Amino acid sequence: MLLRLHHAAATALLLLAANPGASARVWAAPAGAADTASASPVAAPSGGPTTATADAAPPWSPPDPDSLPDTPFGRTVRYGRDLITRTVTLIGPDAKDPAMRYTGNGLTCQSCHLQAGTQQFGLPLAGIWGLFPQYVGRENEVRTLEERINGCMERSMNGHALPLGGPEMKAMLTYIRYVSAPETVGQALVGRVVPALPLPDRAADPIRGRKIYGEMCAACHGADGQGQRLDAADAAQQGKRYQFPPLWGPESYNDGAGMARTITAARFAHANMPFGTTWQSPALSDSDAFDVMAFVNDQPRPHKGLLENDFPDRSKKPVDAAYPPFVGPFTPEQHRYGPWQPIVDWMKAHQGTAPLSD
């Protein structure tokens, strides 16, 4: 297995070497602080750069895959991009070949990784190449980029893993390497993660969140949360099912996805939603973001089996993970809605000795 993982990564590097001009397309963005996505939930419960760091971030100017020549490298980069933007058609439930139906819902990878994974503070794929392999608390082990992609396939996409040595995995890796050209190995680009939000000193309020959803989100995602589905002709042309994706129901992410955690989802929504919002000028207040995503994540969605196996080292489990087993003397409702700071403080005080609760 390890040989196959190394082979896939090496293939992407060989493709890059075959077209050295691609690596010369650098961005106007310096390397920034290390990615905290896999850090301990006690050390960094809200994650991401501080507001001051975000405010100082220069704009990104990502390289354009369409500028590459019609070579094996250029075609592979473009196929990788298309897998991000046309996921449903190429490797999802609308793929012509049933054997290619790896994803299991109506989302594209671009539903979360905005602008084909190149939007600053929009959960970009750009800038992650040099950060892997890295420790991931969910599995309590060092994970490769291929394994991290397949984690998304099984959770956010509610599907199953891509073959590690297959052309689709190679294309994704090649695309990610291409758009990550300016990064320094071991450091994340400024804008790699969404800006942090201070944890609220109260529980998130899904009842208030329902009202905010109706005012701020329903116009795009639908009053019923099922998104705006394209007609058949537009869906075929664009390679996706939805103009705006569903936020709950059978076509959305499952309950094991990172977006199913309210802190993670609130940070993303605050920096990027409604669609077109930028991290410099958020439309949602901090409290609105927590409340509306508490409402969204209260709604029914697919279930990921064996969630009890996540975070074998329970001290690494995020404080807002809403599924058992839980750490410490806190109710499931407090893990789901907060307030989270008391859980953070308790876990800091009991590192290495934290007992489980039901």
C-alpha cells in the first residue's frame, strides 16, 4: 500500500518535471503559518489564522490550467480540475460508467473547496501539497494526501475511496501540485484555512439560526435546504446537479464530515457565505454564523458508520464533534451547541487522563 501511495505522488512530480514551466507560475502570496487543521482541539479549538493575519494577507492570483499546452501534463492538470468542479458527472452518481460512481451525493468537491479549490480562505486545495504527509487526529496517525482526499470522498461526498494508483487520484494530485506552486514545504499559504472566530460564551441557538437561514441562505439553498437543482441540459453542460448545493438531506454531506461540526461550519460560512461574500467583508456576524450552522447541522443527513472509531486518542477529538463517545462531564447537547470554552478548559486540565462519557 505504501508503495502505491509513493508511486502516485511520484507520478505527479514526474508530470511536473515534464513541464517545468508550470512550476514557474508563482502567486503574489507568501508562505504563512502552519496549517492547524489537525492540531489538538484543546490547543486550537477555533483554528485558522487570526483576524490580524488574515487582514495582512495579499490577494491570490492562482495559475490557470487552461494556459497549459496540450501535453500529458496539461491534460492531467485540467482533468484534476474537472474532477473538482464536475465531480457528479465524472466520478459521481451521474457518471455514465457505474464503476466510476465513487461519490454518493449531489455535491461537487467545489461545493466546499471554492473556485476549484483556489479561493483564499475558501477551504482551498492550493497550498496543501507541501503539508502532507501530516498527523491527522481523526485517525491518530500520519496520513498521506491521497488518504486525506479519500477521507473527503467517504464523508463530505458520502461515497467511497478512489483507487490510490488510478488516473483520477493522479489527476487530483497533479492539479493540487500545480495550484500549490508558490508554497514552501511545511508551511501553508496565508489563506489556506478560514479565519478563526472567537468561541461564543453561550450555546449556539438553532431556533434563531432557522430565522437567519430564511433571511440569508434560503434564496440560494432553498427553504427546504435542498439547493437549486439545474435542469437536465444545464446539468449535462456544467457537469453538476446543483447551481447551489443542498445543505442537508440525502444529497448533502454526511454526519462524519468536517462541515457537520458547528465550529468548522461557522468559520467557513462567516468567511464565504452567502455566495460571493469575502473574508474581508463578512455578511454574517460571528453569532449569526454559529446559530445558522447549528440549525443547518441539526437537519437530517446521511449517516457515516463506525464514527465511534474516530479519534482513537480522545484528547484529539474536536470539542464540537456531535457523536459519541464524548470526553468529560458534558452533555451531548453541549458538544453539539456549546458553550465550548468550558469543554476546552476541562480538556486542557485533564490532558492524558480525560475519561469518556456516554
